[in-house]
Amino acid sequence: MRWWDIERVFQLERELFPEDAWSRGMFWSELAHARGPSATRRYVVAEEDGRLVGYAGLTSAGASADGAEGADGTTGTADVQTIAVRRDHWGTGLGSRLLTELLRAATAFECVEVLLECRIDNVRAQRLYERFGFETIGVRKGYYQPGNVDALVMRLTDPSASVDPTGPRDLATPAASTIPATPVNGVEGTETHG
């Protein structure tokens, strides 16, 4: 994802998450931390025929893009911030491809675990995360507003072991990737916010 993607991302964000959509400023802030040797974010977009069909983002703590260790000598934890797939692309495997890219980023950041929050009523997303090895470790009461919807807190240890080997291989440039919107292993796409 780059600055010129923000307006399209914001439009899809409002379509998919009308009650708790991120602002343009939130995306700008995230991208400000997605480049350079001290980058702590990875955001990607998926396009098909020039049309944005999905995006995803991850943040890391305690590690940097160059794999530097944290102050305590350990590597970090990554947090999936968002995965969004246009509704007409649900069921195509795009959610799986986006998550694969985020897990690759977590591995590059040398993170030992990946966390995320998932709406308790978003069974579609829960199934996707479970296929990748995420386990529920807790519940955050009333996390999603409005509506006071609980969130499952899910964790994946060793993200490098969970990366889908059939996923995209040409996404080496941090913060400037486009994921083709083609199916992978028949895994359904999803939407979630972290």
C-alpha cells in the first residue's frame, strides 16, 4: 500500500466497516511507519484489472524491518491490524493470500508470535485464522463499537511455520505490493479489523 492507494482503501473501508471505519488519517499514520530500516508496519493491497479488491496490514513491536532485536534481546510480536476483501471476492482465497503476506512480513520482522482481534460473530474470519493455526486465547468484552460486540483475541506462534507455500512470491518490496486477486487452495476471503 502506498499513499496513492489511501483514497481507494478508505472507500472500501467505509463500505465494509461502515460503523467503525478507519479514517484516512489512520491509514496515513500507519503508512508513515511502513518504510525504511526502522519500519514496523506492512500494508498491502490487492488489485484486479486496476480495481482495489482487498487490503491488509500488520504492525510489529520489539523488532524492526531489518530484524534488529528489541531492547530486551528478544524479537517481537506482530499484530494483524486489518484484513479486508471486497464482498464480490469472498470465497476466492484472497483473504488467505493477504494473511499469507502478513505472516511473511511477521517472519521478516522476526516476530515470534502474531496476535489479532476478531469479531465474535465473524465465523468466516475465525475459520480462516484457525486454518493458519491461530488459537483463541481470550475475549475482549465490548471491543467493537458501536454495538458492544465482543472480540476473540487469537494468537499464532511461529508465523514462519504457518505461511501458505502456494501464496504470492513476488511481493518482496515492503509497502509497495499488489497481490493478484486469484484463488489459492479454495480458501475463502474475509473481512476483519484488529
